[in-house]
Amino acid sequence: MLPLALDRGIATMINRPLQRDALFKRPARQALPAVAADPGCVSWGQCYLKFIIGHQAVTCQFPATSKVNLMQDNMGANKGPVPDADRRKEMVRIFDEMPV
């Protein structure tokens, strides 16, 4: 869907990009990889948020949370560079190699 939105110039808003914490189950015991730390991420949440906003078709995202500490962590994704397409591919490769 994102490539179609990009081709047609349609704004794309991603609601609940962290899938209600479902994305955190897989890397629960994994250290944050260097490829994530390079763009300034200090947590998996920031890594995911930067990954998503780095897609050319994504206009904005709404990470919903009711916890202050998680909101503060999410805001940290606004600092530093956004990963480019090559960095995003490397992030996908690392995530895919993690044990399920």
C-alpha cells in the first residue's frame, strides 16, 4: 500500500506503529544493533519509529501510549538522522535474523 500512496502522492498516516507492543516480543532479549544506534536510537521503540518515518511514503505516525516514560522514549526518535533506504534494509535484515 505504501508504494501506491507514494506513486499517487497520497499522504500516509501510520496509527499505532508499534502494534501495541507486539514488535517488542521478538527482540526482547536482544541488544540494540549498531545499525540502530548510528542514527541516534537508544531503544527498540525509537528504532522502530525512525524506521517507519524513514519510509518515503510515510507522512506522519501516531504512536499511542498512556505511559509517560514510553512517550518520553518515543519523543527521542525525533533526534538525530532518519535512516535512509539502505540503512532500513540493513535493519530489516537484522530483525529477520533474530530468533522468533
